[in-house]
Amino acid sequence: MPDGDTPARASGGSELGRMLTSGFRSRCGAESRRGRARACAKIVAAMPRSGNWGFIVRALRSRNYRLFFGGQSISLVGTWMTRIATSWLVYRLTRSPFLLGLVSFAGQIPLFFVAPIAGVWVDRWDRRRALVVTQILSMLQSFALAGLALAKIITVWEVIGLMLFQGLVNAFDMPARQAFVIQMVEEREYLGNAIALNSSMVNAARLVGPALAGVIIAGVGEGYCFLLDGISYMAVIVSLLAMHITTGPPRRPGKRILPELAEGWKYVVESVPIRSILLLLALVSLVGMPYTVLMPIFASRVLHGGPNTLGILMAASGVGALTSAITLAMRRSVLGLGRMIPISAIVFGGALIAFAMSRMLWLSILLLLGTGFGFLQQMAASNTILQTIVAEEKRGRVMAYYAMAFQGTAPFGSLVAGALAARIGAPATLAGGGALCIVGALWFARQLSEIRRAVRPIYREMGILPEVATGVQDASALQTPPGN
């Protein structure tokens, strides 16, 4: 996609073209408060309708984000292949629901303990270099899995050890990746769209990867999934090295790690919006996300299928998530995203309960569309709001807590879910998790009025109207406090 707007809209030096070229925020920030509202309202009137394809993928106007999008799209297909292959390999070797949960626990537990400290370093390091290092280490991990599997000497304990290593790498990779988004996307108003497109990319891979993994596993075995995943990391590494990144101001080196860690924790705890968003995300990840770990049990025992069935089920969840991401990319504003967080958590929890009760493949596929849609909607909406309101100097630490809530709590859920599934069955375990998701969503809904009161002064103080974060929605919103 070419940089800038289409010739029809950019030609003639239109007011919209000049404003977009010079940057939405800088243009609006040059006016008085009343003048800024009038100037931004002109942009609102001139923006294309949300059905326009160029509007939906507007973040791709950034060269750096295009490079990232292309490289990551290839790599994520390999990542999802490895996830499915790992689950099937462990279940084939052990037939143990508990060990399925243990492997997932090993791959994610380092995030819980290491991510907060990693966030401090992310606020100090060059984020692109950090990502290049983490991608190289992840590539080596995939090649190690491939070598052991292809040599037919792999055991579940070697899988656990390599998953622990990958979890440690991810503890640095996730906060660095989240904090790096703002550097890739030069235009601040494209930030929300970039997050939505990133979710689309993840879930398009989630659609292709599991289906491809099912075919490869059935044909030649799990080892080739790991091998292809290792090769796919090269695309990300090349894309990162090809970017032209403007280095920001040097990170302050004066403070020690523990004071900076405490500073980040205080910032998160004292912010009602950040604290509430992270608590609900942590709960849903803890009790809801283990459904992916238990999916081999549903594919084989409940629905009486094989690796192809597992791939279809995971792909169905990916279709729902991809649909959710596309609807987010079409949004013009963060206005209303806060309300979507509890609604989507209820959708996710309800779909989990219904899926746990299903014994028909076609019905299970339809219900997994709902789980994918609901969870992605909550996760991406939470990410967009956090990225919009967080102070830049604390971005790495806040996104480390986001990673901790999103994936760091999941290993405890995986471990508990594996143990419960072995005792009371996978369907009952999943239904209980879905019910707790709904309870958490109802609690969050009761916090919305307090969240709104806290968000309004943050936007005013930082000079960021809700339209700036994700695009423009309606001129009247400029005079209306941001809704959540």
C-alpha cells in the first residue's frame, strides 16, 4: 500500500491531505482549545467512511509497520503450527491431561515472574535490538525442538525444558514488542488501527497455522512443524533490521532496577483504568484461556477426532478472533471501547460454557467462533486503551504488566485446568472457567463510571482526544467526554 492518501483525496492540496501529512496531533495541538476542536471537526467531516478499505488498513501507510506486518505474518503461522504440534506431541506421548497443562505452564510461567523486571529494562534498552535478540533465541528454540523430534528422541521433559526457555525469552519479547508499536507507527492516530491490524494478523495466522499443522502432523509428524517455525523467524529478523527507526531520548540510567520497578507498580495500582483492565484480563486469562490447552482432549475424547479435528477447532476460534479484529480496525475512535470489555468477556464466557456442553462437531465449531471473537475483542480493546493513556516513560513497565496479566497468569490456569480435567473432566472444567469469566465481567461493568471519571482528566492533561488514538469518529465527540 503506498504512503499517504489516494490521489483523489490527496490531490489539489486539500485540507485533509495537508492535515494528515503534517500529523493529526501536531495540527490540532497548534490551536487554542476551541480552535483545536474546530480544526479537528474539519478533519472529522473530511475523513472517509469506515467501510473504505484504505481506512481499515490505514496503519500500513507506515513503512516500518508494513515491514513488521509482513515479517510477523509469516512467523506467526509457524508459531501457531508449533503450538498445535507441541500439544499433540505431548498428548500423543503421555495421554495425560495433567502433563498437557504442565507443558503450557512451563512455557508461560517465566512471564509472571520475569516480565515486571523485563519491563524496566525495556524502558532503558533500544527496543528494536531487543526484539532482534529475542527472535534469534526463539528461532534456536524451534530448531532444537525440530532436531529432537525428527531424531525421534524427544521426551516430554525435554519439551518442558525448551518451553521454559521460550517462556523466559517471551518475558522480554512481549513488553518490548508492545512498547515498540508506538515507534513503528509514526502517526499517533494510527496506533489503535495498528493494534487491531496486529490482532488481525495474529488470528489470520491462527486460522492458517493450526489447519496446516494438522495436515503436516498427520502426514510427516510434529518435527516438521517445528522446523518450519524456526525458518519463519528469519522473516521477522529481516523486517526488523530493514526498519528506519527514529531513536527517542536516551533512557535515564540513574535509578536502580528495584526503585523503577516500584515506580511502575505504583503507577499501575493507582490508576483506576489500568488497574481494572489488567485485573479483568488476568482473571479471564487465568480461568478462560486454558481451553486451548484442553482442546486435544475435546478433539479426541469428546468429539472422537484426530489432529485434523484439533486443527479445525483451533482454526474456528481463529476465524472468530479474526472477525473481531476486523471490526476493531473499522472503528474510528476509542469511544465505547471500555463498554466492549465486559460485554466481550461475557460473550467469551458464555461461549465457553456452551462449548463444554456440545457433543457435535459442527456446533462446537460455531461456538468456538464466539470464544475467539469475545476474547480478542476484550484483549485488543484493553491493549488500545492502555497504549492510549499510558505515560511514555512508563510504557515498557505497564506493557510488561499487561503481558503478565495476558499470558503470565495463564500458566497457573493451565496447571489447574489440567489437574481438574484429570479429576472432574475437561467439559466441567471449561464450564466453570466460563462462569467465572462472566462474574468478572459483571464486576468490571460496575467499575465503568469510576473508570470514565479517571480517563477524562488523563486525556485532557496529555492532549489526546479519543479520536487521536484510533482515528476519527464523530465531530460531536470532540465536545463529549470519552466514554468507556
